[in-house]
Amino acid sequence: MKLGVAGLLGDGSAQAVRRVRELGFGAASWHLPSMATARDLVALQRTRDALETENVALVQLLPPDYPSLVHPDPLVRSEGISALGAVLAAAETLGAESVYVRPGSLNANGPWTPHADNHAPETRERLVESLVALVPLAEEIGIPLALEAHVVSPLDTVAVVREVLNRVASPMLRFNADPVNLVGTLGQAYHTTELINELFDQVGDAVICAHAKDVTVGERLVLHLDECIPGQGLLDHATFLRRFDACCPRGAVLIEHLPIERVPEARRALLEFAARAGLRFEELD
């Protein structure tokens, strides 16, 4: 099990890669700055060379913004599929281990924004159709797709994730384990162990990567759930790490959504949680 970080590779420069290594990480994900970068073979090779020089594994490649896979217009969905196809090709050039997939939203303000119909059966149907069209590209290139879920998205529960995985039925469609994204009620926030076990019981066979963060309940009306640094919230990290290591022992746990100055604090917390759970992250070479 590797410990890595998301959000720090920036422009993919040698300096950015070196910064990840100097912070003590041997794994990272990269959010492509633009579709132009995805098609720039020279720039991609520079980043690959920098990753190899610093011995940092690129465990996941994140696309820039792309058209929603659940948009009612099939032409818009087709554009999203084409964009992800270009990112798969970039991932091959980079030697990335997986490509991140946002299911999208019916809200025009972005893929992780709520909409009244995001959880409707017809929205889920469009997502399945888009993924069925996309997986042959992943199968041809040989790089898995990693779906992300969130309570505001069409993938709002573990049961829905399982349904979509079953319907697409491709070994190249995998899943990012991020229980914080699936906390949608006070009960789940205060009893994260049950949610974590449900996640791994139901979709552990598809897990390819994990995202590390924590969750708190705000003391404001009506209901406010907020992310925070690992160890400062309610998530049962020991169970999370044990279950992830059991199904994905060579996988990476990626710290995400933190400014660089808070990353060392999160790293220390996760190392401590792993030790308490009787686990160890892989040492840097």
C-alpha cells in the first residue's frame, strides 16, 4: 500500500514532481491543466521523464473539465466520451495506472454540483450508456477507468455504484474508494465504520485507488457536512486503511483537497493511523 498525494503536480514540471518527492511521497495523481496538455506529446513525455527521475508513480490521471456523461443531449455526451478517450491516450504516454472519471451532473455549474434529477433512473441510464461506449477504449489501451462517486452526483450510494459497475460489466471499469464522498446523513457521519464496511463489502472487488480526507458535522442549521484534514474529523481511518489494504495491497491512498502547507500534517496522521492498524505504507526507494 502506497501513500501519495493529489493536487500538487500542477503543470507537470520537474520542479512540481520534485516537490512531491521532497514531501515524502512516492505516488501522486495529476490533474491535467487542459485538453491541449493531454494532446501535447512533448510535454507529456517531459512529465513522464520527471516522474521516472524522481521515482514517483503516477497512479491516476485526472482529466480537465469535460462535457457531462449524463447530459440529455447525446452529442454533448459524445464530446465527453471523446475527451476521455484523449485522456486515456495521454495516460498511455505518461505510464499512468488509471484514468479518473467524473460521472457528471445535470447542473451546468460543474460535475460535483447538485441537481434535482441527478439521482433519477433516466440520468443513471445515460451514465451507463456513456460508460459502455467508453470502456472499449480503456480495454484497447489497457488502462483502467476509475469512477468517482459523491452524494450529489448520479453515483450517490454504494448500491448505485454496484449497479452501474454490474451493468457496464467491464474489468477496466474500477472505483475510487472515498467514503467521505458518500456521507449524506448525520447517521453516516457519526457511524462511518458502517459506511466503510458497506463500501468494501459491496464494491471492494472494483477498488483501484483511495482518497484520504475526513468529515465533520457543522453546528449550524440545517445540515452542514465539511471536509477536514485526516484525523480531525469523524472518519474511522483504521478500518478504512485495513479494508483498502486487504483488497488493494499495492494500491495508493492519495491525500487530497489540501493546500501544500497542510499536507505534511495529513501525511503524519495517516502514517499514525496505519501504524495503529498494524499496517505500513511502502517505503520510498
